[in-house]
Amino acid sequence: MKDVRLIIVGFGKIGRGVAETILQKRQIMEEIGLNLKVVAVCEMKGCAVDPNGVDLKGLLEGKVRWGARKTLDVIREQDADVVVELTPGNIETGEPGLSHIKEALQVGKNVVTSNKSPLVVAYKELMELAKKNGVTLRFEATVGGAIPLINTFERELKANKARNIYGILNGTTNFILSKMIEEGVDFKSALKEAQDLGYAETNPDYDVKGIDTAAKVVILANSMLGMNIKLKDVKVEGIERITPEAVELAKQYGFVIKLVGDVAGREVSPRLIPEDHPLNVGGSLNAVQVETDIAGNITLIGRGAGPKETSSAILSDIIAVAEKN
Amino acid sequence: MQIEILLGLKDVPGMLVKALEPISRGGGNIVTVYHSRGSGEVVDVNVVFKVKDQKTLEGVLDSLKGDGIQVKSVKAEGHRYYSKRSISFILIGHVIDQDIQDTIDRINKLGLVRGVDVNMSDPTRESAVMMYVDVDEDKAQDLMKAITQISAKKNFMLIREVTS
């Protein structure tokens, strides 16, 4: 049995989801020979540290006291194999995640993250830093939630070259457009319903203006297509202007309108997708189609968000790191 | 396979022979020629011929193009043959008010607008217009660029096909 010592940074919805999944999947992890031991959990209010394993159950129930140590100090000083960075990020600066990840890589700790912002801001810099320090930075959870996209391509399609990637990468906008397609309602009503059901934030701009999808396009372009682009290099148009008339017209001609990330095209925009096309997924689902030179088109469909779904990708990355070392 | 093409020929002596020559030169075996004299300067000529495969057909079409013969339509075994690409897109905006004829004319400089379908529930609101355009494969990119420019200038939201 191999101990994999983790520092979890960020204990919001995602962080708690990951903690719950670690507890729940303990047996399966043991079966593959891994003992995931969380040696520290850091939050804005402080850090809970225990080299013998933090009491995750107690922490989830609010029974463990948060110590006063600072996150960056814990990342630097606490013995651990992987820093799991799960904070929400600022898309312009990448902070606070960017500092967390840099610190971890610099002191020779592997990083697994669900946080898009640091990668959008400094992909190349971070990958170089990881390489220089002989550690890995994995980020499956940043794009497509539970969908095993980056890892599938990296491991199972190794001989292939990806030519382009098209993706429905934002569950909120897909939910809204699916409502408009199925029920003929206008954008505002569909958004209202998405907000009532908790699919959309009170301030939905980040999703409906296409910024979230653009951030994912940047990550996929840099990681899977070997490009080196930033958010400003992506042309972005959101879904706010789509009318019921346009949705209906598209339908008459056998199309649906979906917000598509066109990675090689460096573009996020509503597009016409033939109804029988594999990217036509309903509800809040995500879908990604990779055009490869040998395998042809590969399409993956799954849940793009949620604490549990994200945990699946995080655990996959943790296992990959453990197996490598 | 049996091919039926519609040629638009200038009404001048020797034109028909000039148009048929590339077909036989390219490997087509002519079956019938139907010549309908209209009132304009262009005469429609319907030619039915046989080719052994699609590659031969492409060769014939290339020779016709190279000789400056206008090919209006091509049918292979009774079905429309797409040597051209068909592009569909939706425009959202005040598409009619913003001189829709001008929009169509500009697109027609690069391709052929085959259809326009308007969905307008209220004249004061933005309408949605579906257009489908036939364009030569090599001009498709220029066409998309032109449509993007027109949309930016006239403040339309352009929704194009996923792989265009």
C-alpha cells in the first residue's frame, strides 16, 4: 500500500465534494494499492493540518478547528506528494490559485487542479515550472467536468494528432439553449429557470457571455493542440441575442443552436449543429468532439459540472500522479 | 454512371461543339444533347453522358471550367451532384431593414444564394433569417469572411454551421 499525501486547498463546494469522494472511495483506492491521506486542508479562514491524516469527516461536519497557518506556508512546509488546488479563480489574474500552484511546483510538489484561471493566465509558464522541478501538473477537471478528455487523449490516443476540438463546454448555456429549443421560450425566461434551479449564478455573465467556454478553449488549445494562446486571442460571442425565432428557424431546417467552443478556430460562438450530430446534447450536458488524424472523430459526452463529477476527474488525476511516481 | 448537366452557353456559332468537346475529351460518353433556345443571350443545353466514375466526372467538370463553359447544375444518377459546397447560416438582426437585397447581392458575388427564409414575429423586433448558399469549395473561406464582414457592419448576429 502506497501512501499518497494530499494537501487540499479550497474547501468550498468542490473541495467538500472531493473530501466526500475520498472517504467514499477509500476501499477502491486501497484495491489499486493507494492510501489517500489528506495531511492538510486549507481555506480562507485557515488550515487544518495533521501529518497522520486530517479528520475529513469531522471537517465536513464542522467539528474540526481551523488553525491559523497560512496556505502558502502549508504548501511550502508540509510534507506532501500532491497539492490539490480547488479554489475559485479570478480569470484576469489567475489568483489566488496561481500563487498556490507556483509555490507547490517550486517546492517540488505535484499539482492537481480544477481551477481554470491559473492555467488560462499562465499555462506555458506553469508547465515549464513543473518540468523544471520534475513534477506534474494535471488539470482534467478544468474542462468538461467528469468527461475524461485530456487524460483519454494523452494516454489512449497517444499516437494521434488532434487537428481540432469542438465542444459544448458550458452546462449553464446548454441548459438555457436546450430549454429554448424544447419549449420555444425566450432567452430571459430560460435564464430565469436556470437560475431558479441553481444552474446559473445570480450574475450569469461569465457563462452566458461565453467567457467560461473561452477559458476552456484556451486550456484545450494549449494542452491538446500545442498552441500558445491567451484569453484575449479567443473571439467570443455569447448567447444573449439568440431569439426564439432563430431557434425555430434552425429547427425547421434540421439544426439546433448551441454555444460551441471551436478550439483551432480560437472562437466561441453560437453555431448551427445538425440535429443528428453527436455534439447535439440536451439539458446541461457537455460534449467534446476531437478530430484526430488516425482515429477520426471521437466524441465524449458527460456531465460538465458539479462537486461529485469534478471529484471524479480530480481522483483520476491523483491516481495518474501516484502511478507515475 | 449517368450524368446530366445543364450548360449555359452564349448564343454564338460553334459554341455547342466547343462545349461538348471537353466532355468527350475528359472520358464522357455522350448519350443525348437537348438544346432549348430561350429568349436571352444564353442558351440552355442539357447534356446526358456516361462516365465510369466520379473521378472522371470531376475531370470533365474541370475541363469545362477550364474552357470557360458555364455549368449551371450537375446531376449524377438523378441526384444533385455537389461539386460545390452548400453553406447554411442564420442572421439575427434587422436583416430586412438593413437592405436584404444588398446583403444577397454581396454574397452572390462569391456564391449563389439558393434560399432565404425569414422568421419575423414582430416588425419592431429583430428577425431571424436563414440563408443557404452554394459556393465553390475554393471560395468558401472568402465567402465566410464576406458574410462575417457584412454581419459586423449591419450589426447582425451570425450563426454559422459548426464545421464552417
